[in-house]
Amino acid sequence: MQKIIYKENNYDFESIEILKDIGAEKALFIYKRMLEIREFEERIKLLFLEGKMPGTIHQYIGEEACAVGVCSALSEKDMIASTHRPNGHAVARGLSMKEIMAELYGKTTGCCKGKGGSMHLGDIDKGMLPAIAIVGGNIPIVMGMGLAFKLRDEKRVAVSFFGDGASNEGAFHEGLNMAAVYKVPAVFVCENNQYGASTSRKLVMNIENIADRACAYGMRGDIGDGMNVLDVYQRAKTALEIARNGEGPTLLELKTFRLCGHSRRDPNNYMPAEEKDFWNKRDPITLYEKFLSQQGLLDSDKIQQIRKNVENEIEEAVKFGQESPEPEPEDTYNDLYINMEVPR
Amino acid sequence: MRLGIAEALRSAIHGEMARDTNVFCIGEDIGITGGYGGAFTVTLGLEKDFRERMINTPISEIGIFGAACGAAVMGMRPIADVQYGDFLLCAMDQVVSQIAKLRYMSGGKLKMPVVMRAPVGVTGRGSQHAQSLEPYFLSCPGLKIVAPSTAYDAVGLLRAAVRDDDPVLIFEHKLLYGSKGPRQESVNFDASSEIPEEDYIVPIGKGIIRREGKDVTIIASLLMMHFSLQAAQVLAEEGIDCEVLDPRTIWPLDLDLIFSSVKKTGRVVIVEESSKQGGIGAEIGTQIAENIADYLLAPVTRVAAPNTPAPFSPVMEKFYIPQPERIAKAVRIMVNMELF
């Protein structure tokens, strides 16, 4: 097994090559998607703190390049599965902010008709399983999706998103081992955001790179810079191609950081100031904005215009979420079995 | 043709795999030429016709049920099995939090046609290869649970389960399989049936009266159903006429059948091989108390295993499993109660 080398990538010559490859339109689309996630999350945080939103929140601020980079490399029929922190993946996979917002409010117009909530966003018709909020829980399921694609000889790939914490779960071990044994078309994307809730990964594992675990399964491993969306895109694209060609799954680790608390009102006081400073300087949106500006694709007017559009879309989504009808209490009984009433 | 449960299930699975290419088997020690065909020979030899669709797995129960879940979401119809029902506990998250809940959490968009097969019963293996897990899953909305006590029902319920778009958990009893060869159990109870040629199903949610009677209703599945029939035979000679009701489906319960039988007899004994605490008897008994208490001539009675793990010693094991004599005794006490 070859040692996997990780290096930080602050938009070097390789990024310029990738930019040429994807073209201006897609590059700007990626920028807008990342902004959508960021602004969406900032808005939700306010709504939640104001007490206007039910439930709990797990935010994706700082990790936008991971979801957007990977999802921009997917084909329409590919599937993703997410975690208790699914907002970024849902937006990146193309669920509308309206149906996401409505779900966060528990409304009938939500992507899960109000039965899922903030930790279970998804829409199978848009290529996203309802998010699995048990840590590591989606990994064996994604292996099974890949197995279905393989058994039916479909050229589709299943992608699992999970965090550094999930790589310590038994489900990770069983799922990755079986995925490697059956060579299923899948990509396991570990968003290493350095913390499982308040616990630094350094306290709970003795290795620097989670991708090094790939060799234990005879699986391909790779590490990308989760703060550089083009680096993520390129590595995801490679892993997806390998999977689609029947050459087996990849464990793709993305080095990233949660520039916010774990959930609800978490002020993330457990993160040392210097660590926060380091990652704040690597804010994926700032880095990409700067790069696109240097490459002549963005200027301050254009940035303002895109931001304004995103803000408007979010306001519409909030309005939609707040004004959509509540479910009837008795709707509780619907949608469990297909051909049977719930016995009462 | 007369078949035991293991052979009957094998032939039913073969039929379903031939009928629908989305059906596949996944489990430990299956699909290996010269191998076991699962712990109790149910899938023996199926690899001859379905090499690609017999997925032999590592010893990874989370993986097995995760794979079944993911494949089902994508339109496959997996038949996932564990060697012993107890191993379901290793996969509890996948079964309870994923397979049973995903359709609901999706707002009804997903289908989850997963069949899960799990052998239960106390069989001289100590307490970790013994548990009757029905009660654990009885409290899990989203699953359907069946428990065939004859080969005829095993075939009909297996077919119904595979063709159902909801997840179905099938509990099978080790001592009723009639497995042959090196994997044969040292004790076996005959559960074989004449299996008709035609493609029949046994509907999920429908129980059956195994023996008609007017004095007491005995409700029992799997091995306990056979023991209850034995008890009923003995009691008949004493002039007590027992009705034996086999629910066949543990969830959703066939309450219509249960209520009509208990209304007729006015007395009910619920027998189960799991511990009494929080068991099937607790659910059925409460349903009866809530709905038709007025018809009862005597309190609901439960005959169950003690509230302990299954012991190994053959002496203690025999005490642990409700024997026909214990069932008969419970009925006698119940019938005689009116004399006081």
C-alpha cells in the first residue's frame, strides 16, 4: 500500500487546470451553491436562536466545499447519503431551499412531509436518501446501494458522507470491508472536521489521516483539501470514475473544519483560539472567491449581485417554510406501511 | 410433496429468485459449494442456479442488514438472514433505526422490501444462541413479524414476505426446521407439510385455528404451538376442550380471530418461549383486557419462560422452556377456578 500524502492546497496551478476543465459557468455555479449553504445556515441560526424554528440544528458552516465539490462531480442518477448534519448535502444535491426550510419547520410541504426534520433531510427522487442521523449508520446502507447497482449492472455510484467520528464506529468497519470485498461502486467521503461534537479527533484516534484506514480493507484511499472546492471536485471525480468503471470504492478523506458549534447554541469553546484562527483564514468561500476574482471570473459587483440573489432565494424559502400548512396531528398514522393501516 | 420447513423454505426461496431477478439472498455461510447453506441448510445448493445472487458475507451483521437496507431502497428485494436470531442484536441499529423507520422518515417516498430471517429457540446452546426475540421487535413500529410453525405456512409466509413492499421479519424455530445431514439438530419436532404445487401465499396478519375447542383458547406460535397441541390432546382426555390458535403473524396481530375465539371460550392462555416480562403475552393479554374483558370467565393467563436468560444445563433448560405439561397445568388451574 502506498502512503497517502496530504498537502494543503490554496489554489495552486492545479486549481487553474481544473477551472479550465470545468469552465466558467460551472465554476460560478459552484460558488453560488457554496454561498447558498453558508447564507442558508446563517439564516437558520438566527431563526433558531430567535426561537422561531422548532427542533435542533447541526450546522455545516465551514464545510461547504466538501458537499459542493463532491456533488458537483456526480451524475444525475448517483445517490448520496448524509448524516445528522445534512443541510449542506441537501442544498448541494439540488433539493430546493424551500422544501428544506419547510422540513425544518415540520411542514407538509417539506421534503419529508414533516416526518423527518432537521436530521433526516433527503429526497430519493433527487438522489438523496433521507439523512441517517445515527453516526456511521449510512455507511453500510451506501454499500448496499452500491451492491444493488452492481447486481443490476447499472452505471451508478453511491456516495456516503460521514465525519471523522463515524470512522470509529463498527458500521464503518463492516461497511468498508464489505464494500471492498464486493468491489461495489461507492465512494466513502469522510469529512474530517476535526471534532466529534466537543471531542477532538486527536483524543480518540492515534492516526493523523483517516484515509490510512483504507489500506486495512484493501481499498483505495485519498485525501483532499476540504477547504478547496476544486481540489475536492477533482478527487471526487476521479473516485467516482474508478467506482463507475467497476474498479472498486474509495475512502476519500477531506480535511475541513466546522467554523461553528456542533449543535444548537454550542459556542465551541473547546476549540483552541489558534486552531480556529488557522481554519478561519482558510474559509472555503473566501478562498474560492479570491481565486475566482484572480482568474477574472468575479468582481465586487458580481459578488454583490450573486449574494443578493442568494439572499432573496433564502427569504422566499423562509417565507415558504413559515407560511406552509402544518400537518394534521393524525397524519402521524400515515406513511409507515405501504399496504396496511397502522394498527391502533 | 411432503417437506420439512428447511426444505420447504429452500424451495420457496428458489421459486421467488426464479420469478423475480431483484430477489437475492445475503447472509453468513451461504452460497458456498460444499458449505452449510446457512446455519440450518435453508439455502443449501441455491448457488447452483443463482451464483450471482447468493451473497456470502463476512461475519458482519451490521453489514448484512445495512446492505439489505441500501439494496432495498434501490429496488432490490433482499432476503437477509442471520445464523441465530440472537445475532440480530448486533444489527439492531440497521433493523430498528434504518430499515423500520426510513420509509416513514421519508414521508412515505421510500419502499423497504426487506425480508429478514432469524432462527430462534432454546436448543442446548446456552443463552446466547437461544433467545426468542419476538418481543424486542414487537415494540418496533414499521416491521411486520411472522412466525411459521408448519412447512405449509413457512412457504406461504416467505412468499408473502418477499412480495410485500414493507420489511418483514421471519422467526423460524431451530427444532422445527427438520434440517438433514451434518447440520441436523439432535432433537427435531415434525413440522412438515404437504406442499401444493400451486403458487399460494399465507397472508401476513392472518392467524389460524389449529384445533377447535369450546373451553379454553390457547394462543401459541412456533414450537409452543406444537406443545400446545400436545397439551390439548392430554386435556381432551380429561374432558377439557381446548382451542389452539396459531397467530402465524406476530405483528400485525390477527385480533379479529383472537377476539372471536376468546369470546367463544371465555378463557385464554398465551404461551411463549421468551421470558414473561414484556412478552407477546403481555401485548395479546392487554389487547384482550382492553377490548373484550366482559367476555372473560377467568383472568388472562400467560405461560412463558422464566425472567432469566436461558440456562445451559439440560435439567434447567427443560424447566425453562414451557413444556406441554406446564401448559396443561395452567389450563387446568384456569378451568377449575370457577369451582371456587
